[in-house]
Amino acid sequence: APYIYSTCGGLEVNVDMQVINTAGEVIEGLYAVGTDSMGVMFTNTKGYTNYGGVAQGFAFWSGRVAGAHAAGNK
């Protein structure tokens, strides 16, 4: 059976997947996607999609969101 293992990062992001600093401000040009941003977009107490294929789906989706924003195609 295929498995995926990863860690859930602690980077806080906004809905455009831009990294937020400790003062709550966007760090321009810095994005976090996939498991590097999981668990903080919806809740800071529990990982959102930290298992199997769901984590892969989140990686694809969040990468698309960040890429579209970075390209100015929000």
C-alpha cells in the first residue's frame, strides 16, 4: 500500500497562502503550501489534512492558490 509521511509545519498563512509574521503582517513574496502551512489556515490546535492522499490534494490545491496569487491571477 502506498503511504505518504510528512510533517505539519507551523507557518501561519492567509487565504492566498502568503506567510504571516508574528505581528500578523504578510511577508511579501513568501508563500507556504502543502504540509508547511497545514493546521494553521483553519485552526491552530489541530492539523487540517495530515494524512495520506488528503495531504497530497491539499499540496496541489494550496500550490495552485499560491501560484495564481504570485502571478497576479488571483
